[in-house]
Amino acid sequence: MLSLFIRWPPVTMPFLPSLLLILLTVSTPSWCQSSDTSSPKASNGTPFPWEKMRLPEHITPVHYDLLIHANLTTLTFEGTTEIEITASQPTSTIILHSHLLQISKATLKKRVGERLSAEPLRVLEYPPHEQIALLAPEPLAVGLLYTVVIDYSGNLSEHLNGFYKSTYRTKEGEVRVLASTHFEPTAARMAFPCFDEPAFKANFSVKIRREPRHLAISNMPLVKSVAIAEGLLEDHFDVTVKMSTYLVAFIISDFKSISKMTKSGVKVSIYAAPDKIHQADYALDTAVTLLEFYEDYFSIPYPLPKQDLAAIPDFESGAMENWGLTTYRESILLFDPETSSASDKLSITMTVSHELAHQWFGNLVTMEWWNDLWLNEGFAKFMEFVSVSVTHPELKVEDYFFGKCFNVMEVDALNSSHPVSTPVVKPAQIREMFDEVSYEKICPTDGSERTDGFCSRGPHSSSTSHWRQEGLDVKTMMNTWTLQKGFPLITVTVRGRNVHMRQEHYTKGPEDAAETGYLWHVPLTFITSESNSVQRFLLKTKTDVLILPEEVEWIKFNVGMNGYYIVHYEDDGWDSLTGLLKGAHTTISSNDRASLINNAFQLVSNGKLSIEKALDLALYLRRETEIMPVFQGLNELIPMYKLMEKRDMKEVENQFKAFLIRLLRDLIDKQTWTDEGSVSQRMLRTELLLLACVRKYQPCVQRAEAYFREWKEADGNLSLPSDVTLAVFAVGVQNTEGWDFLYRKYQSSLSTSEKNKIEFALSISQDKNKLQWLLDESFKGDVIKIQEFPYILGAVGRNPVGYPLAWQFLRENWDKLIEKFELGSTSLTHMVIRTTSQFSTRARLEEVKEFFGSLKEKGSQLRCVQQTIETIGENIRWMDKNFEKIRVWLQSQELELL
């Protein structure tokens, strides 16, 4: 059984969501530790007494007293860490983590009767494992409480992890410095020596020394401030609940805040730079609403007296769930009604929901080791949709949930994917676990009792209830999904009333690819031409047959795309469904239509379906108006011409681009240049108008040019409709004067939403000199913050003019990149994938293999490298097989679509 660390009154089972019940019964293997074959040597040359990456289990931390004093002028800090520990076996060696800290003194204290003794500890350091050994003069006694006291110092990190420096510029142009933390997964050891593994939960008492002009916040409320000396205060924060080291947080800044109370008395506050605190209202209201929802949903009170949400100017990831002090990118917490779009509002709401879900699932209940990160992240991702569908029904988040399944399937279809639960030991391996598979490979397994598309809390809401007659074994079923990589392809053949089903492991590539032999327990759902009532069937074997009550014209499996599998309809099955879409597409839901688009093109990749049939099916999009089928159509069709761009096939590439605009022209022409409509309508408008402008559809280009001219003449002070701003900027940036004006506005803007839009526009310029300058400037991390660089490099890497520049920049600056963005980080993964994964020639494939192969321990074994090499090989095979067929098919369509 999975060992979860619950440090709060036990959860009563009837109130647990059904998915949580499943997760708590999943059996997970215990992974062996790896150890070096040679005996490790400490930094002073003496033998280091521990050879494994994982810490020994016989020393347990109970309580930490942390004292931190940061100097925001010299960018250094000093600290004292006092750790109460117990030993479960006699030992004179205490192994814990420390990274880039200078330890000046270590002492062991113990109480003997009324007397408190203190003995010096010898310190050995082993940097390759980021460990230190404290050697006691005599063995620790079992069961006694000892206190380890360590004095140390360090530099504020220049990178975006550990205890690091951040800056922001006031509207007057003054640069101000703050210090913030980001510890997940393995960076608490950069701020204080500690047992930096999630299973070593303890209580923390934090004290921060600061200047009076600054404010300090941490996980818990401030208890008191003490004057230490003139111009120096010491803030004492309340003791935390038991928690893992990666959840500790503290910030020293001059931020301002706004606050509200939840109905249960929890104080919720938003902290941000003073010039931006007026953009915090939406996040504050959202956080209060969501915190109240979770307390009710989980039937477990939020265990802390406050919940702070802080907008950090420099932040590598999107957000972090530190208990009681969640931290965010400014763009994912701050909402400016003047410049933020519908997409921004959705992103803020979902991210706040995700981090607050972690306060229970992840913080209160924690995976024992990082191999089961999915228990944290998959559940928090799932809860985004559960919560927001109830608290913010106007956002209609259920429209986007199954799109997450498509995202992860793209990665999970590769041979270089990994099971949800995967052995990891090294920090770089741990960082690689923060990927789509860990976050998004939780699709609902069936359409049981639902509220707005998600599991309800009614008396019959167990998602397993419909399968009990099948003799469902939850543990066995879930093991097929967590311990195997990939997902099943279900092939359906209809013979009269008999429906024959066969499952196999879906992989991209030729049909004769090696069979893995994987089998899943797949909860199938289906509707037919004769009944829109959802039917269910649990497929546990390689093949099976179900019998329909009558013959049908068509059958559609995976209703609403609620299962993590794709479906191939043999014989005339696809023809029947294409006919349905062509004649009466609204007969099935928009999610079902989007899943048919996705499945058809996925089946082209492994040879089950011809490209002509997939394109024929997509023609129905001329009559489509719903966001998810349109988005999925774009997700399938745009990459096709992106592959052509990398092969210098201008004639067919341009024909295909023109075909795509003709296909969606009626829908594009219906879009208004306003911010009106539902969130889905507004997001659809943003994407369609941007596509039309980038593809030079003249009615849209002319409208955007007029808007940009007005905006520029008003010196950027004209309020543009936020949902069309991206399209306007994309057109305006295409001449030198417009590019330069946008960059000037970027420097003065206080809106992170507006700055993100400008960054994207600058990245799609067709001027190579501008693109090269942008790469160089953003890598400096001055005007454009270094956190933005991975996205700028990725956008230039997708630019038909810029992709050679991005690939060259990645290669020439690799050593600097892995200093700023660690090996295995999501930022580095993003840069590798976005600069290379659309290559489609053998020459580029050889370049990629040669470069990454030369890196050795500096990156050759990264999973993202294996993924991009595999993807490029698939791109080449796909283009070789399908390009000529696409050319002929386009010729046959030109007259029909005119």
C-alpha cells in the first residue's frame, strides 16, 4: 500500500472524493536506492561516511528553529538552524543536506537531567550529493532528543530557486530588491541545512531579521517583532504544522497587501509590488471563494490561520504551494481589467485553485518520495476543474478539461515517456518528473454521477459504482494505469449487432512497431445512432465482444473524451462518423467532435488511417462554432505546415496555409473586435483573429493595422479590447517602427498581461536582426526578465524565420543555460522541445543527435532530449509518407472551398 503522510485528524472515508479513494488504494513499488560503486570522498579528501543519494532513515527531524538574516544590499545571508532530532539506532554520524552554504560551526546539544551539554560536531561536505556529515564524538542514544545547531552563510541565489534575489522597477524607474524562496523539489538545502526529503516532516519555527523599511512574511502569522539593534528587527513567526522542507517559505520585501476573511475565519491576503497591488482584487476574491469551497468539499478544515498569495517579480514556474504562503508569477496572480484577457482570467482562476488544492493534497497528505509526484500534481490538476466548475461556472472549465488529456497523450505516445510512478533518485531526475504525465494523466475514468461534467458529492457519486457488476478490482485496475507508460488504442469492428473490441499499446510510428504486450483495465463508454444514453463496458482483456440491442449506423466510443484512450473504427466506421459530422455534427457533443478530430490524426501517425480520410473528416470544421473542436482542429493542422516550413516546401506550405484560412473563414468573419461574450467565445476570438492576422488574411490585417495606428498615435494609452490585442500587436510589430514602439511600451508597462502579449509579438517578427537582438537581450535578464527567456526562445524557435537562430543560440549558450535553468527543469525542457521538435529533415536530426550526444553528463541523458530525437524521427517518417498525398488532396479541394 502506498504510504501517505497524514499529519492531521484522519479523514473519514465517506467524505473522500471518489478519485481520492482510488488513489489511496493504489499499490506502488518501493524503489531501490542507487549507490555509487566507489567510496565517496568529502571535499577535504577524507572518506565520506554515506554513499547513497537518499538520506539514512535512522535519524528523524522533529522540529526546526530557523533564524535567517538577509542583506539585500550585499545579496548575502547568514543563518542559524537548530534541528531537534531523534535516533532509532545508535549512530555517531548525522547525514543531512546542504548546498552552496558555508558552514562555520556545528554543535550537538542534549539535556542530561537538569544540565544542558554542548559538544562540537566535525563537519564533512560531499557536494556531488549535496550532503554534509556531522560527526559526533560518541554515538547518539536511541530515543533521546538531541538538538543540532548549525551556523552558516550563503549568497542569495542568482537563479530562481533556493533563497534568491528578485527585483522590480517602480513606475518612477527605481529598481528595488527583494528576497524570496522556491524550494520544490530539492532547494530548501540552499537556504538552510536540513533533511530535504518529503518524508522527513517536522514543525518549523521561523525568525527573520530585516530592516524596518522591509516586511517579512512566512508560512505562519507573525507573533512578534523584536528590535535587535538600531535599524534591525527580528520577526518571530508562529510554529508550523508538521510539513516537508520543500513547503517552507519566507519573503523579505516592501510589498503591499490586501486582505479578506473566509467564513471560517481564515485571513486571506494578496501581496504584490506597491505599484501593482491594485491588480490583486480578482485573485483575492477568487482565493476566498476557493478556500471556502475546499473546506466544504474535503470536510477537513484548512489547518492554518492564514493563507497568503504573493506575486513574485522573478519566478521560474507558474506557482508554488508553500503551506500558508503560496507564491506566483505576477502574470498568474495579477489581473488588470484594462489589459488582461479572458484567457488571463481563466489562467489565474485555475492556478489559484491548483495551489489551494495542494494545501490539502500535497501538503496535508504528501507522497513519500518524488516517484509518486503524480499524487500531488495529478490530483491538484484534477481539482482545478472540480472546484472552478462549481465556484466559477461562467468560465465553463469543463470545456477545457479533456484538452489536457490530448496534451499529455502527445508526450505519452512516445517510447521515451514514463509510467506515472517512476523511480527517481538524482535531483535532475526529480525535476524531470514535473511534466505532463505527472500533472495531466488523470482524466475522469467514466461519466458517473456528475455536476457540470465532474464528480459530484452525492450519495451515489463513487466513480466505481457503474463497474461493480463487472467485479472491479480498483487496485489492479489503477496499477495498469500508474505502472505502465502510454495508453491503449481500442480498435472497434462492428458486425451486425456484435461490436468486437481489441486493445493494444498506442505508439506513434509504423504498424509493425514492436508490441509491448501492455494491457489496461479500460472503462469504455459509448453512444450509438440509436441511443444517446451512455453505455458502459469494462475491457480487461486484449479482446472482447459486446452485443447491441439493435444494429446501428454509427457508434462513438469514449463519450465526452472522459477516458484516457483513443479509438479506431475499422471497415466503414470512420466513413460513417465523417458523414455524421458532415451532415449533422451537433448530434454529438463538441467534446466528442474534438476527440474524433484528435483520434483521426493520431491514427494517421501509426498507419491505421490515411491522411486523406483524416483531412476529409476535418472539412466539417467549415460549419463548426464551438471552441474545443476548432482548437483541436488547429492543434492538428497547424503542425502540418510547421513541418513543411522546416523543409523549404513553400508552394505546398502556402497552399495549406491558405486552405486553413478558407476552412475557417466564415467563423473568422463572424468575430467581433470586442471583449463581448462568454469566456469560451472570447478565447476563440483571440485565437482566430491572431491566426488570421499571422496568416495575412487581409480583412483582419487591415482592421488590426487601423487599431495599431490609433494605439500608437495615442502613445499606447488607448484602451484596446484585451481579447484582440495579441492580433493587433502581431500586425503592428511587422515593421521596424512598430517593433521599436512595442519594445519601448514593454519597458514602461506595469501590466504583466500586456508585457506577455508584447513579448509574443516581438518574437514573431520576420526580421532576423530583431529576433537575434531579442534573444541576446532577453538572455541578459535586465529589461526582459530571465524568467521570460525560455518562452521567447521557444516562440522564436517556432518562427519560420527565427528557428535557425533559436537552435544556434541553444547550442552556443548551453553551458550558460544550464547554469541559469537547472538540468531537468521544466524551463530547460521547454527550450529543448520548442527549438527542435518540429525539425523534419535528416540533416537536422543528425545535428540534434550530434550536439546532445556531445554533452555527456551535461544533458545527453535528459528525457526531453530523447523525446525530441524520437519526435524528429517521427516527423521525418510522417512527412515522407504523407507530404505527396497532402499535395494531391489540396489540389482536389481548391475548387470546392472557393
